[in-house]
Amino acid sequence: MTTSPLARYSLNSLHAFAAAARHLSFTRAAEELCVTQAAVSQQIKALEAQVGKPLFLRTARGLQLSDEGARLAPAVQQAFAQLDAALSLLDDSAPPERLTVAVVGTYLHGHLLARVPDFEARYPHIELRLQTHNNKVDLATELLDAAIRFGDGAWRSVEALPLQAAPLTPLCAPSLAARLRQPSDLRGQVLLRSYRLQDWPAWGQAAGCASLVARGPQFDSSVLMVQAAVQGAGVALAPPALFARELASGALVQPFATTVDVGRYWLTRSLTREPSAAWGVFRDWLVGQVVDGAAGAAKG
């Protein structure tokens, strides 16, 4: 009979590792687990000794996950989140936990919406409430547990967890794409704009078309902007990874290979509010979905 590898490891050590990996801090992990910092450090050392490799690196910038730690962390964190959820189901008297998340429309359309049924099936004790926003959200004043937004992650008084990059490139209807042979051909087209006015000049610079100026209609939602492009209203600048369905169906075409990276999507929460247990479950689940999606794309 083969013994499971899990049997060789202490659940206390794995729990300490999951918390330390989430916070990148032994001190904050100790606060979460209601133990001392020394106890967390001892558990991590014991786990590293069993694994035979360092799971954390002590750098000038602080605690960082090693390559092995980065591979292990999502699976361990998701396993504990699922265990917490399963145990909570045994308490029939417990009311559902409510989690309100504001999501930028492009990410909801291209990634999250299709995965919501999986979250609901795994965690029926959490009532997930989704709101859309145009990347302008105030976690400190609005009644939100979290927000998914696009940018550089440098928001004041906010914990920002990187989700995925979203390089931008022109997208348009097939009939319009037939007239685009080189980036300079865009000068004669209607260039649809989002509220991020700097994006078209950034792409033009990357494509060797520095004088490219967008003067088309401006939208406060990239989803609506791309829908306008589908209908032939002009060329949108958007992340193709989040409009994969439209590209696969042929409703949209990506005429040029050049992309420009002007930010990424982040899961954020206000540091002025104590995170709920539901927040931790959602965070670990979402990171796991991103990791699984990236692995699937690499295989494809």
C-alpha cells in the first residue's frame, strides 16, 4: 500500500506556510494564527527540512517565496480554504457569509464571470455579490470587501495582490481589419478610446508609429468599447486574452502582433478594514483560477 506524501508533513507546518506565503511575513502570519512569530518560524524551518529545499528567501526587499514555495503556495492555500468551507457546512445554523466584490468590467467579462458557478459550487456558504466599476473605486468609503481593478498596484492604504497581466493591442471587425496592413494604416481609422487616454500613444510607440493619435468616441467601459468595435464602429485597444471568445468566433480580429503592457489586474482590499474569512476563501480560490488558467494557456 502506497503512503500518501501528505502523511509525511505536519498540518501545523503547512498551515503556517500558507499564512506566511499569503502575507510574506512571519509576524503577520503569527497574528493570523494566534501564535508567536518564533512558532511560525520554527514550523517553516521544519517544513523546509522535510521538503529539502528553502520555501522562502530573505532578501533586502523582505520575505519572498522561492521558486519551490511559489509552486506550493497556491495549492496549500486552496486546500485549507476548501477545508474551512467544508467544515462550515457542518454547522447548519450558520448564516451565509456575504462577500461584495467590485470588478472592472473587462475582467468580469473575460475571466471571472464564467468561473462564478465553480465558486458557488465549492463554497455555497458564501453569498457572492458582484458589482461592476470603471476602475474608479474607493474601498475605504464604499461597502466593499474587495475590488478587482487595473493598474500598477500602487494604491494608498490598499493591499494589492497581482492577478494577471493584460497586454493591449488593436482589435476590430474583420471587414475593417482587411484595410490594415501596417500600423500606420490606423491613422485613417476611427480609434475607439477608453478613459485611459495614454494607452493608444503607448501602443503607437511600441509599434513604431509614434505620431498615432486617437480621436474616436470615448467609453467608460472597455467592454462597451470592444462591442462597438465588433459592430464596425472603429478599432478598439484592448487585451486580447480577455476577449478570447470574440476572437475565436471571428467577430473580432487582431490585425497586428504588437502588444503593449501598461498595467495588470489586481485583487485589492482596504487595509483599514479587517478581512473576513470569506475574503480569504475568495482570494485563494481566485489565485488558484488564475494559476490554472495560465497553466492551461501554456499547454495550449
